[in-house]
Amino acid sequence: MADERNPYTDPDEPVVYQIRIRGHLDHQWSDWFGGMTITPEENGDTLFTGPVVDQAALHGLLKRVRDLGLPLIAVNRMQPDPTAVNETAQYRSNQGDKGDT
């Protein structure tokens, strides 16, 4: 389908990233980190997970990690769930069909 969005090739689709830091941060920092989900882990690390609209936004998040002096462990681009991508495309297709009647 021509109007299906592909998070790998469509620059308008946010990509989900996971940023791992050493140390724990509370959930109250979520807004400061662009609304990312903050998950403290038992091993002492914290995961930030959420959509990032572009590379500039990703660099902004990493700058905040740096500014707080948090040890950065990893930055991972998460693989999209293919069923979620297909369901979103199907929903958009159906919405377009309803608007044409």
C-alpha cells in the first residue's frame, strides 16, 4: 500500500530508542527527558524508553544525560513491532476510506 508508513524510511515517523544509564532516576524526570518512560532496574541502571522524533531530539536527550553527569551505558534503536506498523497502516487506510464517503 502506497500510504503505509515505514519507521525505517519515513522521516516523519518517530523511532523508539532505549537509553541506558548507570544509576537510578525517579519517574519524576520523565517530563525533563521528553516524556520518555523511565524504568529503574534491579542492577542499578535506569532505562529511558520512548519515541524520538529525529536525530536532533536524540542528541538533545543525550546532552541532558551529559549535563546531569550520568554515566551513559548504551543507546539502542528499538526494532518496531511489525504488527503495530501494519495495524497503524490499516487504521489510517480505514480512516481515509471513511472520509471519502
